[in-house]
Amino acid sequence: MKWTKIEVRTGSRTEFIDITNRISEELARAGVQNGICSVYMPHTTAGLTINENADPDVVRDILAGLARLVAAAGDFRHAEGNSDAHIKASLMGFSLTVPVIDGCLALGTWQSLYFCEFDGPRNRQVLVGISEQAG
Ligand code: ZN
């Protein structure tokens, strides 16, 4: 599998950025018709997830829900003071796998791939690997 790197510039401490079109561009460049698209992110205070793109209140509510789940401050020892970001990142996860069918990401109608920033703004990287199905 060949991996390519895309840059993501985040603009606030906490936000979701829809990267579906960026990943679709990499898929088009790879020219794969049927296979697997893997998305990986080499950071510890940001994550990746798939969720609804139709109503922006869904992303807003996920961020609000995560803020309720993980207090910004608390009984944390990590000297950087961003333990909440590390915890939220682990809750989202650091990689996604999406089937590629007929040259397209096999996402549901309302699904988008989101880069989840929890300690921005920063310059981030996402690795995209696309492989053709064997046989
Ligand atoms: Zn830290």
C-alpha cells in the first residue's frame, strides 16, 4: 500500500474538520476501484471519526458531549496541562478504515470523515493509504 500525507490546519482549540473531500481526492489520484482506504493520524491530542454531515448541530453536540464527559481540568498529572485533549483523542481513535467500491468511498449518505482537533490550533498531518483488492 502506498501512503500519502495531507496537511490539515486547525483553527481553534477544539473543532471537527470534514476531510472527506481531501480523502476522496487521494482516492481519485490512486485510481483504485475496489479495495480499502485507511486513514491514520500521527498525533496524540487529535483524533479521527466518522459521523453525520447533514446537520452541523450533530458535530456541535458531539463536542459538547465530549466536554461534559471529560473535564478540562481535574485530577490530572500530565505537566503539559492538556490531559483532556489526550483523553478525547483516545476516545475518538487514531485511524479509520473505509471500503472502496466502484472508485468511491463507501460512506453512508449522511457520513463524513472528520479530523477531530482537541488541542489546536495546530498544523496536523493525516496519512492516507489506499490499496486495490487482491484478485
Ligand atoms: Zn500533552
